[in-house]
Amino acid sequence: MAGHARYTAVLDACVLYPMALSDALMSLASKGLFAGKWTTRIEDEWIRNLEEQRPDLIGLLTTRRDAMRDAVLDWEVQEASWQALAPSLVLPDPDDVHVLAAAIAGHADCIVTANLKDFPTERVEQFGIEVIHPDDFIVKQLDLDLFAALAAFREMRARWRRPNATPEEFAQAMEKNGLVVTAERLRQALSLL
């Protein structure tokens, strides 16, 4: 598998699970700000966790999964690629080894995760991979190309079931999803949302 010309990020299950956070990442990736990658195992994990929290969604998440796949066409790190690497990797939580293996196999520049402690720098940086919190990652996308990122967020807000949500309500939704700095940056550009 060849590397990607754009900055490549493996998205951990914990950032694909919350709807607003996942939508934000898919929106930015679909605008070409970065190449988003994940595995079917990561998909299975966020779906399983969401169904455990919301049993009313059991069997109903394939539409969301398929929309994510459609938004980021080159999303998949093939199982055979990351499985070959996994046995040689060690992390504090063995259940996270597949994420690091996927990042290596997918030629990723970073892993976007809210679980930073599960990916110690000394274990990950030797592979040239940065581990970054989703709030920091999204802020960096805003810094790299403010207008493209704001356009992605404007389109995201237009897709909401409540398309009449104000830009401030949109920023509040980001904040509720742990994107505190992102929300503040969006508030600075409310007229562009």
C-alpha cells in the first residue's frame, strides 16, 4: 500500500463514535484537508459501543457507516496489512494495538484519539506517528486552511436535521462533544458559518 500525498490520520473508534465529532472529521476529510483512514475493526468497535449505549440503534447504524465510507472513499486500511504488524507492537491496552498497526500500515502521520494515554509517545513516535486529541487536530485543520474548513463546517451545519440551528448552537454542539478550542475558534468566525 502506497502512502497518501495528503496528511493522513487514522481515526480511532472513540472519535468516530460521537455523531458531531465524527461528522466534523468526515466533513474536513471530504474537503481534502486530510486523508482519513480506519479499519473495519475500528468501525465494528464504534458501532458496538454505540449500540451498547443506545440499544434502540441496534442494526440501524449501517446507513451512518456507509455515509462515512462514501465521504472518505479511500478510508480502509486492509486487515491483512495491519494484522501482519500487530503481534510486534506493545501498548498499555492490548486492544489498541490494532490502531497503531493500522497507522503504520496506512502510512499515517497521526492517530486522532481522545485516549492519548493509551498511546504513549515513546511507543508511537518511533514509527513517525503523532498522537493527537481531536480538538487539537481540528484546530490545526482550521489553521491550515481556514476557508476550506469553515466551508466544511457550513455544509455540515446545513445537513443537520435542524438546519435552522444558529452558528452559535453549532459551536455549542462542538463544545458539548469535547471540542472546546474548536468551538471557540468557530465563535470567532460565526458570520462565516
